Amino acid sequence: MPTPIRKSARRSRSSTRSSTRSSTRRASSVVRVAVTQMACDVSPAKNLARQIALIERAARSGARIVCTQELFASRYFCQSEDHRFFALAETIPGPSTDALAKLAKRHRIVIVASLFERRARGLYHNTAAVIDADGALLGVYRKMHVPDDPLYYEKFYFTPGDTGFRAWKTSVATIGVLICWDQWFPEGARLTALQGADLLFYPTAIGWHPSEKREFGATQREAWELVQRSHAVANGCFVCVPNRIGLEHVENAKGRRVNRDGIEFWGQSFVCGPDGAIVKRASRDREEVLLADCDLARVEFSRTHWPFLRDRRVDAYGDLARRFSDGR
């Protein structure tokens, strides 16, 4: 008959194995995510080369998913309405996605790349391409909400998206992608999360009008971060937001600035968890690869302890499909 010491040893070994399995499960649920922020040059070739260097740096640091800032291949041309800038657009698949697909396959990483898409003659979109870790182009998301604000004249360039809100089951995780102005609309985040997205990515190009920064700057940036952190809480998922940096001006055909002040992009890319807490935040003005370890087990934990999806009154939301409820 085994001695009590041997029984204890068996229990200890069993406990160790159980602990090891638990640790393995936990480790396998952790995904290292990277978002990149950089200043943009007038040369698309230089911007692509710089973006590739940042992605490679992220891959060397263990990132499994990397997301670029919005329209990384050029300066933010939407500060003016100028037909010359349509020449910046490219097809998808095209030169940028081909280069990034090779990079994804080489490093076995998922890449979300924000590009100015030339879909057809006279038809252009603000588009994010989703490339899986084997280099396959899984699909595109075309920006659904398109702004028209001072120095953000996007409606001149971009046709509103027709892809709807989408999530992709990549080889690493199920992800959703929305773009910049989409971040102000809770409906997009919700519809993407309802398709099973564990992580939402928002490629972004947002900044201050320098003349307004002193009066409105702090509250503008805080509102931008706050609304996206609220999407994480309401949907029980991670939210990852790359933003560009630098002061950018746009010149007209005569080489003159179309606006004296330009846009000062505020950087501060961030990743927040399902509880809305910031996991990592980048600087305001430095080129960076922001790395964050996202434990996807927290998505399950959040959605079961804060069961907002369970308690939704889908029978009462019909008016959300109307422009405005006039009391009728």
C-alpha cells in the first residue's frame, strides 16, 4: 500500500501538471498587439519604407497583430479639395498590399493597413486591408462614416463604404476594423463586436487646429479617447488605436500652403482593455511602436460579469435605423 508521502507526491505532481496546463491555456490566450505611429513625408515610397521598418520592429518584439495609422502612405491631403491628390490612390490588391503581404508571411503576423483605395475610375475609398499571417488578403473594410469638417474634407475624396461592419477570424484572433471618424459612433463598434470581434482596431488621423489648441485641445483629445474606451466597456473587448504625429501642411499646385496653421496630429496612440482601462499609451510627438499584451480571456470574463450583450433590448431599438425620432 502506498505511503502517505507517495500519495502526497502524486497529488503534488498532479497539481503541478494542472497548474502547467492552466498556465499554458492562459499563455495561449495572450496576443501581443502593436500599433504604429509616425510622421509622414510627401513621398509615398518613403512612407511605405518607414511603415515596413516599424512593422518589422514590432514583429521582432513579438507582435502577432500590427495596425498602421490611417492613410500612412501620404500626408493628410484632405486639408484641401484638390483633384491632384487622387493620384495618391492605389488599387487593393496593389503595390502596398503586395509588399505588406510578403512582410506578413515572412514574420507570420497579421497586418491591418489603412490605404487610399482606387476602386474604379472616379470611385475611391478610405480603406483598411486585413492581411493574415500567411500573407493572404482576407478582405477590406471601407470607412462607413465620412466627415466633412474644416481641414477634414474627406467627402470630396471618399465614397462612403459599402462593406458594412465586419469582423475577421484571422489565424491569431477575431478582429474588427473601423476607421477614424467611425470611432464617434457606438453603432459601428456594437455591430462589429456582435460578429465576435475580440479586438477592435481604429486606424486614425486626428489632431488639433493649432489656433484652437489652447482653448479646446485638452477636451478634444480627452473626448476622442473617452468615447473609444467606452466602446471597449460596452462591448467587452480590447480597443487599439494608432494615430499619426507631426505638424502637416498641404500645398497647392503653386507650392503655397493652403492653410497657414495646418494640423498638429496629437499621436497618443493607445490600447485599452475590456474594462476601459488604458493598457498602453504612446507619446504625443515621437515615432513609436506601441506594444500591448492582450489577454483574450478577459473578453470572456468581461462579457459574463458585465452581460450587456445578454441584456440588450433588441425588440426596442427599431428607431436606431431612422435618421431622427420626431415623436411619431
